[in-house]
Amino acid sequence: MKKLFLLFFLITITLFFSTDTIISSYETSNIKGVVISPFDSYFTIMNENKYLKVYDFSKSLKNYLETSGKPNVLAWSSDEKYLFSGNINGTINIFNIKDSTFNFDISLTSQPIISLNINNKNLLFSSLDKSIYVYNIKDRKKIFSFKTIGIPYSVKFIDENNIIVGDSYETLYKINISNNEYKKIKINGYIKNIFYVDNEIHVFLTNGYIFIYDKNLNLINKRNLNLNIEKIFLSPDKNYYAILFSNNDVMIYSSKSFIIINRLTVDNLGFKIKDASWSSEWQYIYVTDGKDIYKINFPYGIRELFYKNLGVLIKRVIWKKNKIIYSDSNSNIGEINIETGIMEKFLSLKPFNYFDINNKYITTVDNSYIYFYSLDGVLLKSKKLSNSKLTVVKINPNSLYAVAGSIDGTGYIYNIDKNTFKTVKLHQKMIKDISFNKDGDFVAATAYDRTVSISDFPNITTTKRINDFNFNIWSIDWANTKNFIAVGGFEGVLEEWDPLFKTIIIKTGISAGSINDIKWSPDDRLIATSSENSNIYIWNSFTGEKVNVLNLNNEQPVKDIDWSNGGKYIISSENSNLMRLWNIDTKENIANILVYADGSFITYKNDGEYTTNIPEKNEKFYFYKNNPLSLFDVFYFKRINKLNLKEVEPPQLNVLSDFIVEKNNSSLLISFSDNNLVKKAQIGNDTFIINKKSYKLNYTINIENLTSDILNIMVFDDNGNKTEKNVHLSFKNIKLKVISKDVYIRNDSGKIIGVLTGSIKNFV
């Protein structure tokens, strides 16, 4: 029994560390469905992710439900106790809204679920596998199945024993599930949906026709609405239909006479309707444009914003000193102090496609213009560069120039002080990324023409091209201390090049999911790549070996990444409003940051501590506290003024990566610094006690004490964080005197090539 309990506890703990403890209430992917519960107690949002969010009508997030596949169709039980999710992978999740211990799944097919209908204890559903199933929820077993000729896009209960089905072969079925008897008729038109109202079967066709049958499939009447139908919504009292037509018009019809009650045209709405749901009060319909939700009153057609979605997509992340700077899909730029987790700056700028920042400017580009702002968001200057869309911009290291790339492959070299620019055709297709070398005298660009260009800068007199790519390269980054570039893209293979000699240094040969972003570590020992497969890969830049994998434990692609100054941590973004802070040594996701369109934020750790600028009474509208240890009741959330994240930044260690030891030059300059205190340094076999915030040391290399041509240096701060670097030593004009009875001389491979016996020898 103890072993079972321990196993259960370990499983739960594992889930704890792989589950986000704070969930954003707002959506960052398109809303594809909104469903209101029968008594208007809840509304549910469905998107392209594997979860559902259930809100009450105050817009407070009440339930966060993880599904086993991407939801495709939803339905509520008549008593609002259960929510049913039919998923793309063929599973159905049944969620008890009040008590998750009663949740369970149905898995009868591997094809997408396309229609759901509930009648008391029985669930009727259809799948793309051309099958219909009836499942008894109470007994948890399948009680009926049936194969149709075409794909059964719509299924409905008539009563406890009879169902109706419309398939893609323009066939309408009435089936008795108790004795397997059925009747079918052919209908001339593609069936969009079917309903059972007042002992009549209403069949809606895509071409705008409505066929009305009795229970025995005898035709009673038909109507032509003269417009192609997109979707049909039946009011809860079954007295009205709201029909969405292909021209975005919404018309309200009587379900008895099919007389038009009201009409709402696209001019009144101002947006394309993605989905709608009727409230239990027939005069209210809730519609979504894929981002927000609106409440429309009938018969008056009055529209009001019901759910304002403050979710944004993080577009780019940059780590500068102790600040995380990000841009979002609403053209906002925020600055977060990574030591405290607090947002210190939030700027709303003119709409832009891409931004860059240095110690002097914020630079953005839109479809034609380049803009320069002060670091406080004051517009300093702007210039029209192009008639085609600008896709990327980077400021060169000396802040004298900015380079923008366009969708047609043109590069724009902008002189910031003179407010002038010149154009150069760098590529034949859209420029995806740009990077400067450490001195700013070369610029590299990659584009959708499967090439990388390397040009002298700023004159652009010579442009070399690397053409040895089978697929498009999406990201490029120049090393911090050497003239190497790292590239990757659709193929998912990291490559390291000497661009000036067009020589490949390393090709990993491992496809690890398409690469969205590449960043060298500050000391160039490691390269990080963000992947479409929800992973961040850490590579050894000298060998190409995969060192570590950081996994999101979800299906979100990792979009943008950047290193901390000390090279121990990485910040990442995904297809959401969430940024994650990672420790690359422990592979731990140690803190997360959620940001919103209005400048609100929450930074939280997995131990329940969080800090936010959202008033406590409004927290429920912005985020949901997801307690992964609810069964143990030992997990607590604690709101504090600021987080203590200082330990995330290890001490700084600055030293040459390569050093030539000569007779008159054996002193290596090493500098240490920390945001609080450097405790000690270990250099080879020597230990130095420092206890200062910053310190410089001229370390004399004693050749006689060396055991290899690599000098290992480690520095520790007061929180126990360590930074480690290796200095590669080479020797010039050094004389060694060897006194020995027997000395074995070996070559680089270790083979003995000679023996010195009983003599004194000098080596240079």
C-alpha cells in the first residue's frame, strides 16, 4: 500500500513540475468556437490548442480543462454538469464541471469527431470514419454503432430510441438504435445541418434550401433562402433559427413559418463572424470574430462588446543586462526586471512588424517606414524606405546604421545621423533575418531563397553567398567573439559556418524540428536553437554535440529565445502571451511571465509565489490559479510585492577564449563581477577568495604547473551560482629543460615516438 501511495505521489509531483500553475484567462490564438451552457451559467471558448476555458458570465475563468486532442466540437449536458469535447484525434473528453474526479474519456475511433448530441444518459456522436456511435454515459459503454455511406456531418436524437443523420452523400437517415432498423432517402444538395423541432425534421443545405420532413421522412415542405449557408443556430426554446450566410449576413427566422424576423448585415457588424451561440434568453446571441466576443440583442440588433480579449502574442524577446525586453502582436514593447519580476516600462508604439533595441534607440519597421524612438518611447525620426513590406531590422554595433530587409529581398542601409539610406539587392525573395559580426564590419542576411548573404559593411562592395541549403533558412546569428555564424530553419538542422571563407565548420546532422531562432551563448561555447516541436536545444559549438534539451511539455512551438549575460539562463517565447525563464544546467523552468495588451503582467514561480500589477479584485479576470496538487491540498499561492530572482543571474567572467603564452607574456587578465557579490574564483589548481562585487586579476600562468593546454576557470557568487570558462592555451618561444632518467615522447595520437634516457634536454 505504501508503494502504491508513493508511486501516486511521484506521478502527481511529476505532473506538478510539468504543469503551469498560472493560466492566462485571455486567448492568444484565434477563437474558433464559443458555446453557452443551457442556463447561461457558463460560456466556453474553443481554439486551436488542446484545452478548453470555461467562464462564468462575469468573465471570470472558472475551469481550465486539458483535452486529449484539439477540440473540434463541444456540447453541454442539459443540467450543466458535464461538458463534452469531441476532438480531432477521435477521443471525447467528458468533464464534470464541479468535480474533476468524475472526468473520463471515450476512445472508439482514431478519426476526428464531427458532431455531438446528448439525450439524457446517452451521447450520440459521429466521426470522419463514416461511423455513428451511441454511448451510455451512466454505464460507460457503447450501445450502438452504424456505418453510413458518406461522412455523417450532422447527427441528432429524435427521441430515446431514434436518431437522424445527414451525410456527405446527400443522404438522410432515420435509425432506430434499439433494433437497428433504418430508413434513408436521397436529398439533392449538400447537407449542412439537421434539427428536430416540433415533430419535424429540418434539413438545411449549403445552397440555401431547407427541406422539412415528418418523423417518417415524408416531405412536408421546402424553402429556398437564396443564399449559401455557413452556419445555423437554433434558439434554446426552439422557436427561432439564426442563420449565418456566406456574405456574413445574419438572419433570424421563425422555426415554424421560416418568416424573417430580423436581419443583421455585415455593415452593422464590421467583422466576419467565426462562430455564434444562443443564450437561454432567445433575444441574445453571442458572436465572435475570432478575437473578441460580442453580445447582440434581437430583434433590435444592438451590439455590445461582451468579452474583450487582452491576450497578445509575444513576437520577440531580448535579454539586456537584468532586463527582459519583449514586443507583442499589438505593437507594444515592455521591459521587465528579471531580478524582481516587475514590469518597469510599457510602451505602445506605432504599428510595426519587427523591432530592435540597443543602448540608444528602439528601432521599428512597418510596411514602408523605419522609426527611431528614444528608450522611453518618444519618436525621434522616421523615414520611408520602401513600397514593399519591411520584415526585419537590426542596429549595427556602433549605433551608426540600421539595416532593414524587405519582402522582395531588398536591403536598406540607413544612416541614423544623416537620415539617409541606400538600397542593395541582397536576395531574390523575402529577407527573414539579419545579423552583424562583433565589430559591425560585416552583415549577414538570410531569406526565403535558400541562401545566406555576407557583405562588408557599411559599403556593401562585395557580397558572398552560401547556397548549400536544401531548405529555407529562418534564423542566423553571428558569434560574439569570433567570425562564425550559426544558421538553421525549416530542415531543423543546425549548421555552423566560417562565412568569410564559405566553409562549413559543424553540421549537427540531427533534424530536431524546424528551427525558429538561433542564439550563441555569451562566451560562444554553446548555441541554443528554438524549435517548432516545443523544445529548446543546447548544442556544443565546438563539437556539434547536443548538450541539453529544454521541453515545454505542450504542443506550442518555441518562437524566440535569448541568453542571460552570464550564459546560464535562457528566456523563451511561444505562440502565446507567456515567456519562460530556464536554467540550462538543471533544465528547470524556474519562472514564467504573462503579459497582456493593456500593460498588465504577472510573474510567477512554480512554488506559488507571484507578483503582478493587476489589482487583487481583478485577478480573476486575467488569470486562473491552476492547483496541480489539489488532491493533497499542500500547494499555496502567495502574492508578494516582488520576486527574489536575483539568483537567476550568475557571476560574470570575462577572459580571452584563446591565449598565447610567451616568454615575456604569461599574464592573463581576468575580470569578475556579480549583481551582488563574487565569493571566490578557482583558476586551475589555484583558489582566490574575492568577496567583492567586481574584481580584476592578472593571473600568471606557470607552465610547470599545467597539466594540459586548457586552463579551467570557475567563479562563484554568494548564491552559489557558478560560471565556468575554458581558455585554450598555445605556446610561442618557450624553452623547457627536462631532467629525467627516462622520458617517453608521444605524438598527438599518443603513440610513443622516442625515449630520452639519462640526459638533459632543452625544448623550444
